[in-house]
Amino acid sequence: MFQATRRRLALWYTAITAVLLLLFACGVYLYVRNTLIERIDDTLNHVVEVVERSLVIEPVNFSVTSAAKQYRINIEASFRNNANTVEDDRIDIEWFSSTGDLLWSTFSEPINIPIHSNLNGETVRVVRQENGAGSWGDLAGRQENKYEHQDFSPLILRQVTQRVEIGRQVLGYLRVSHPWFEVTKPSRQLIFDLALGTGLMVLSVAASGWFLSGKAMEPVHQSYQRLKQFTADASHELRSPIALIQTNVQVALADLESLEASETSTVTASHYRQQLKIVERLTQRLGKLVNDLLFLARQDSGIAQESFSLCPLDALLMEVVEEQQLLAAEKNIMLSLELIDPPATETNLELLENWFTLTGDWNQLVRLFTNLIGNALRYTRDRGHVNVELKRFEAIYRVSGLGYMTPQLQVKISDSGIGIPAESLPKLFDRFYRVDPARTHSSPDKATEKTTGSGLGLAIARAIVENHQGQIHVESVLDQGTTFTVVLPILASGE
């Protein structure tokens, strides 16, 4: 599935890039081609202007009035110096009479193209036959394939025609021609270069697209693997209490049947009460597991509804510590809460009154610190100690390279417990992860049974901290203890 998706992504990358490159190449080709044509047209118009200024105009009759005078062009004097000049630039000049008859030309033979004035430039095709006779056709017309299979030698020219006149008298027509291969030759080379470059770019994009699609699929594959692991773990956690519930119910039903069948049965009401208590305990654990999964699912989907308000964290911790004192007393553990007082230099009474107050969800924060303090008590040996420390400090918050001081609250929960192996610390906040690989709830020791959880407590703790835009860290040394550090920002009400 992932390989097929990766192939599709790579193909989409390649196809879209190929289309964009093709459009870019077409744009470059059209731009360069039009630029070449404009340069040739400018050259032809410049030659027309130069030649027109060098024309020698002579009167034909001297006896009539000036209004009726006739003029003519002295061809020999006008074009004597132009033939060698334009030959170096591959430009040909033709001079026609006012009736369209060819009078002078730099071509070796006439090309027989009709005269019509055109200063914008036009492209024509001249076809030379073996006997020297010529015919013409417009390159822009539908004549391109007309001579494809004939024994002709086509010549393509770019031409500009200027009508020369004095007053109302047309003296003749000046036509300047330039070979079209000055456009076609670099155009063909450009097409080859663009095709080669586009092909290499498409191959490069295909290779990079395959690489990038693999990179893009990595988090999806990891998420899929985590989802599979989460589903397997959830199935395992749900299956165990359900199986125990079924077993206890079946045993109770079997005992009931034996009681009904035999009057001398030793089964008593206390036995049924014990079975029902087990079922009740298992259903409570199952319900807690379902609630934890539902909480995490809502946090992941962003549909959780939080009720943020001003929460005095010192009062909250006092309440949680007081609730956990019973478990601490059972294990003979000293549980203490330490509040770091504000500095003596602080004189703002309003700030001192709300020194440990932040904006957050009271219920979620209670759940957070209940989990952390409960874990510390569970994994601390008898006659050990668990210390909860709360302090306020100023931290540097950087935005766009600028640093801002923002107040934060830090809660440290330290214990003298069994510690956590270093290799387990990176995975400690993963769902259903336990340091103990046995992953079992059953134990002959009730204390052990109580301390064995579903592996969701720390995952929920991290979700709550992230929901409050805070951070949570853990440090631990085997057989010496563990310290959880929670840093929560103090947000103004309504942020």
C-alpha cells in the first residue's frame, strides 16, 4: 500500500513538473523566436531607411511647370555603392518600377514575388526549380507541405517592402530581403537545448520525487505503525479485564447451579459477594481505561472542550497532596509540598496574591498531578520520600529574534524510588508503554496489582501539559529516584 502510494506521489510530482517545464520551454522558445524576428525586422527597416536616403532622384522633363514635373531614379548612381555593403550582412535589395517591373536586384536570378508594400515584415517561401523558374507562397499560409515531395529547392526569406514616392508620383518600390535561416537555425538549436534540458530535468525530478515521496511517506508509515501498535495494545488491555469478568461470572453461575442442585452445598452469600466485588473492580478498571482512551482520542482530534479559568496552582497541589497522603501513609512514605516564596524585593500586592495563579483547566491539572504524584508513590519503597516543589520564575521567550521575559510556573516531583532505566526514558510517554515488559495485571501481591496500570497515565500527562502550552521532562537514576519537571506558562485570562 505504501509503495503504491509512493509511486503515485512520485508520478504526480514528475507529471506536474514536466507540464510546468514544458510550458516554460514553450514560453522561452516563443520569446527567443519573436526576439530574433524583431531584430531582423529592425535590421531590414534600417537598411530601407539608409537605401532610401541614398536614392538619386532626377527630373525627367525640364520645360513644364514644377507641379507637372516627372521624376525618375538614377539606378546606377543610387545602387552603385549599396551592393557590396548589404552583401556582408546577407541582405538582398530589389528595385521595382512603379508598375512592378524588376529594374535592379542583388539576387543572382529573379524570385518572381509580386510587389505589395509592407513595412511590418513578412515571411515568404521561394521555390526554385531546376530550370531556374521560381514561384512563391506565404509561409504563414497553408503552403508549407506543398513542395514536400517535389524536386524543388525552397528558399525562405524575410522581406520588407517600401513604396518610394514624391508628392503623388510613385517612383518605384524598394524591397529588402534577409534569409530566414538566421531565425530557423538558432531556433532549431534552442529546441534541441530545451528538449535536452527538459528531459534531464524531468529525469532529475522523477528521481528526487521518488526520494521526496519516500520521505513524505515516512511519517505516515510511522503513524500507521503506531496506530497498529496502539490498536494491538488497546485490544490487549481491553481483552484482559473482559476475560476476567467472563471467568468470574461463569464461576458464579456454576456455583449457583451447584447450589440449586445440592442442598448440602457450602457456597454462601459471602462467596457471591466476593465474586461480585471482583467483577465490580474489573469493570471500574475497564471503564477507567475506556475513559483514558476517549480522553486521548479527543485531544488528538482537537474536539476536547476545555474550560480554562484562573487556577491557583498552590491550592490545587495542596488538594492533590492531601488526597495522596492516605496512600503515602499506607507505604510509610513521607510526602511533602514545598512552595518557593516570592523574592523579598517584590512589592506588588496584586502580583503577590496571584503569584502561583495561571490560566488553565482545573480538572485536567488535577488529573495531571494526581498521575505524577501517584506514580511517584507507587514506585517508591517503604520509608522513602516524595517531594513536590512549586516555584515561579522568568523565562526568555524568543519571537523573530527578539527575546521577551515571560513568567512561568515550575513543578518538580522528586522521589527516592526504584528509578527508570536510561533506555526507557525516550519511550516513557508513549501510550501503553511500561518499563516492565510483562504487561500483566495479575499478581498474587495486591499491592503490585494496584500499582500496575494500563500504561496511559504518562501519555495523558503529556497531553495535558501540551494542551496548556507547557513542557514536561523526566530525569531518573536507577535505585536512586526519579524527578518529573512540569513547566507551565502563566497566561493572561482569555488568552
